[in-house]
Amino acid sequence: MISTLATTIPLQLADRVLISLTSISGLILVASGLTIIFGLMGVLNLAHGALMMVGAYTAYAVQSAGFSPWLSIVIAPLVVGLVGVAMEVTLIRRLYDRPLDTLLATWGVAIVLQEAVTIAFGTSQKSVAPPMEGSISLLGVTYPIHWAFIIVVAVVVMAITIGLFAYTDIGIMALAVIQDREMAAAVGINTRVSDRTTFAFGSALAGLSGAIMAPLLSVNSTMGISWLADSFLVVIVGGIGTFTGTIAGGVLLGGLDNLFRTVISGYTSIAQAAVLLVALVIIRYRPQGLVPTTGGGE
Amino acid sequence: MGYESSIEDHGRKLSRRNALKMAGGAGITGLAGCSGGSSSSGSSDSESSEDSGTSDEPLTVGALYALSGSTEVIGRPMMNSTELAIQQINDAGGINGREIELVKADTASAPQTGIEKSRQLINRDGCSIVFGAYTSAMRNAITDIYVENEVPLFYPTLYEGGVCREIEGAEGFSGEINIPEESLEWVFFNGAVPKQQIQPYIPWLMEEYDISSFYLIGSDYVWPHTTNAVVDDFVQENGGSIVAEDYVPLGFTDWGSKLSDIQSSGADAVYFTTVGTSMVEMLNQAGSVGLIDEMVWAGNIMSEQEAIAAGDAADGVLTSAPYFTSLDGEANDEYISSYEEAYGTDTTPNFVAEASYFGPHLMANALTEHAPSASSGAEVKAALENPISMDAPQGTVSMDPATHHATLQSRVGEFDAESGAFEVLTEFGQIEPYGITVAEGCLDV
């Protein structure tokens, strides 16, 4: 009934490695916005999946208006960034010191966003075209260009984000605000603007990930829910508040998921449960995650 | 079709056990409220209910579909189709001049709500029959209410069968099949059971595409398991082999390494029983790695909705169904054109919507012929338990009184992405529901 252990010939191996890299990159890409909003800012954002979903719908709207898929990748983060600004101004700003209320408020936002896209676009599933169709030859494997593009985008996004927070004034000020709001205000940083910018940037990344991942997925109003859970898992296992942690979390969880599913092919549910078990063990013995924050406020 | 048997609606897990508990409780109040049959219910709008049922009194009919929640996308075309049918019946003079009154209710894709709304439809609105339910989980949760109130439920979804089957197994079928513990005395089924889609389909596929081995991939719940048991049986019978029978969790998204498994399995064809968004994502990703062109992809669950959502990736994928929107014929032309006129093209009819459409017509024909003044659920049920046939959009269909299941058309379609419709490749004609998962004459009517 069940296919036996996969006989891995080298070409097969290269294929599996590439597929794993794409799925790891997808996880990291979607989780990157949450690393900022939850990891750095401490906002329990249950609307993260919905923001990703809005990004995917934005890509769909741009494409169905006849514009290039490339444009959809540019517009999606802008639109979702604006949604993030609206969220921050109306809700999040008032809840920075009330994490449990944030939980309810952001879940409420998620439901509102889901219903809003249903009203605007109807209930049927949508499909989004990738910016580049076709395949390339990689490691001897014929591989879809878009799947390779996802890997590239994840690397670029993480590099830019890490650089932004480590080397630019805006990024460093944002970190200062997050670590000690009063002290940052005392030295003359406009904390309100800084919070808003940081939240908007995190949201924009969620929107970008939605637009990039959409061609692989079925675009519908509830598509973000499973990605929300995966993103929290990646951020928490990897280490809350560090970008290297998110990368480590994505590599570990995405890698194990693909490895287990290859080794015990035919038992997908068990393979996925085994990944969760590993995550539990890690959190039990390393509560700060794989890559804990260094020199943080707490 | 029982898909999404554990529907996750905004994080609320619906437990079938709780749903059944509620159904049990509902039965007690339900019985108390409905002792006098439908026309004497305490509904505020029931005029002259003491008039001992003159035939001019309208017949009240319920429609119970998902207008919100996770299955809204399919619930809407179903509701539209039932409403359209009732309107057509009324426009054509009703049941011997007697008007049908439709009461619509939204299950919100949640069995608890389905239970609540079923009680309202029966006890408050005085419905003599209800058309509705989509998933097996929903049907399973609400059936008791209809049994206890003695009101027929007309269920239009393709499903696994088995609720009318002797435990011993039918006609030498060797596979194991789950048997839901439901009383179906008050339920009528006009969606396909696996046999109707698969019996002629598998030998045809193997012959036409020279297939000797299949990779079975499905979502992990009752309908794909039962369907695959039937597929397995027919593949073996025709001298083919099953390379793998593989299940993924509902909502499975990341298909990359699974597609590698399929590719390296060496199978000639993939038989898929994955459902909903997971199916669309499977096709999307299989399309981009070129696997759709490399192998034959066939199944019996993909309808116009999922195929259109998958777009180019679904081009050339085969599916067996009683109905496709692209069928020729007067009945289908009328269905599609009046549907689009009334509801536009935002929602797509498919085989489940078509069953929601011809169900009310079938009932109206039965009543007109056998019991034009029927008002209680029992009278409507008795009328439906006659051998009735009609020209549905799919072609000739008939209700088999002895099983409460319908004899339906069976055909194979190939999706054409450019036109967004299925091209019919072959027609198998009418197939009876009994044999395999429904035992012949099991109701002894």
C-alpha cells in the first residue's frame, strides 16, 4: 500500500534538497514579518496570516487588472504596509502594554480582513501567476524558476532586514524604542513614529510573502491561518527577537518536515507530528529558542 | 462528500461527539413542538392552519446550506440552485396550482448551527421537507432531528455511501468500508456514491490511456478512504496495480516532496481524492514542476470550481462526475442560462449545485403525481417513495425508493483551461446507486 523508503539516486537527492530549500525559504519569508512584530515589538499579532492573505489578494487584484506580476510584488507590500499603519494607529498603539488584549484585537482584525476580502472578491478561490514562468536547470535538476526565485527572495529579504536593523539609524532607533520606550523618548526619538514604522515594515513583509507565495497556493480568505501557526512556531523555536533565530527555526522545521516526509513517505500526518514533537523538545530544553537574543532589555 | 469532516472554522474545532449530543437533546424538544405535523406549528405566519389542509395552502420547504464559513464557496451556488428550482416550479403553476414557500437557512458551515437551523425550519417554520447539508459531518449531525420529527431531508452531495449497506458487504466487494451509524429512513440522496463514478471509469481509464499502475493520493478522512477502497477493487479486477495509497492531512499545502514521491514511484497515473484548497494547491504545484504533463491525472472530486481556481495547471486533468456545466441539452441550457440571469457569474454551479437544483424538481414531480395536497413530512416522504424519473440538467435521473438513492448519469470530463469548462470525453449512461456501498433494497420500502 505504502511506497517504501525512497530510493535516493543523486538526481533525486538534488531534487529533494532544492524542494526543501524552497519550502524552508517560504517559511522564513512568511515568518520574517512576525519576527519584527512579535519577536522584536512583542505584539502577539494573530492577524499576521490575514496580512499575508491580503498580500496574496493584492497580487491577484493587480494581475487581474492586467498589470505585470512583477508590479504585484511591488504593490502588495505597500498595500499591506498601509493596512499595518491603520492597525497600529487605531488599535495596536493603545495596547503595547496589554499583550492579552492585543491577542483578541488582532484576531478581530484577522476576521475583519477575511470578511472584507470575501465581500470584495467573492468566495471562490483565486489563482495568481508567478512573475517568471518556466524552468531552469539547477544542480542537474529541471526546476521551476519561481520555486528558485522564492529561495532568492528569502535570502535577499533576510539580508536587507538584518542590515536595516543592525546598520541604519532608523533600525537602531527602532530597536532602542522597543527595548526601552521611556529612555528612547528621553533621548529625543519620536517613539510613536518609530513604532508605527516598525509595525508597518513587519506588515509589509507579510504582504510581500503573500504575493511571492501566492502562485503556489490557492488564494482564499482563510489561507493565512495555517501560515500563522507555522510562523509563530518558526519564530518561537528559532528564538524570539532575532533574525538569525528565524532563519534557524525555518531551516530546522522546514528541513525536518521535508526529511521526515521523505523518509517515512506515506505517513505524512505522522511526519508532521514528529516535527511538532521536535519543536516541543526544543522549547522544553531551550525555552529561549535556538538562537536566543543577546544583550536585550530583559 | 463528507469533506472537511472536522471543519475548522476560525479556530473552533467542531467535535462530532458534541454535535451528536446536541442532536440528541434537540430531538426531545423537537418532538414536543411538532406533534401535529407541519401545518399546525406555532409559526407566526401560518395562516388558517386549522383549515384541515386544503390543497391551496402553500407547501413550506426548507433550504439549509452554508452561506458563511469554510464551505460558503460551495453553499452559495447550492442555495441559489434550490431557490431557482422552487421559483421555476412556482412560475409553472406550483404543485397542481399549489404554491411552494421556501425558507432559507444558513448553516455557517458549523454542525451546531445546522442542528439549530434544522429545528427552526421544522418547528418554527413548519417545513414539510428540507433540502440541504454539504459535508458528511453536517449530514451526520442533523439526521437525527429529521428522523425524530418525521420530516424528509434531501441531501444533494456526492458522498461515500455506506449508510444503506448490509454489514456483510455487497456483491463480492472485498474492501473495508466505514458504515456511519445513521438512520436513513428520512434521508433522500441524489448525489453520486463512489460506485456510480468509478465502476465504468477505471476500466475506461486503463484502456484509453494504457494505464497499468496507479498512485492513489487523497485527503485523510472517510470519503477518500472509501473511494480508494472501491478504486483499488476495480483496478485489481482489471489487472492493474496500486503503487501507493497515500493520504495527506486536510489543508496540506507544501506539496514539493510529495510530488517527488509521486514522480519517482513509476506509476502511470495519479488518482487523486484530495479536496478543497489542498487539491488546488496540489495541481498548481504539480503543474509548475511539469508533473501534470508527465502522467495521467484523474479523480472524481474535482468540479468546475477547483479546476478554474487551478487554471492552467488543471488543463488536461480528468474527472468523473454525473454532471458538467458544459453539457449540451435543453434542461442544462435552461439551468445555466436562468442561473446566470438570476445570480450572475460570480458563483459557479457544479455537480453538487446541479443536484440541489434537480432535487426540488424531482420532489415537485413526485407530489404532483402522487400527493398534490401532501402537507406533513410523512406524506411528502410517501410521495417520494415512488419510482420517479425526470430530465435533469445531467440527463435522465430517477429515485430508487428501496434505497432512497438516485440512479444518475456517469461521464468523464477533461478540463480545458482556456474555456474554463470540461470537455466530455465519454458517457457511461445511467448507473444505479446500489451494489458496493449501498445495498440493493436495503430499506425494504
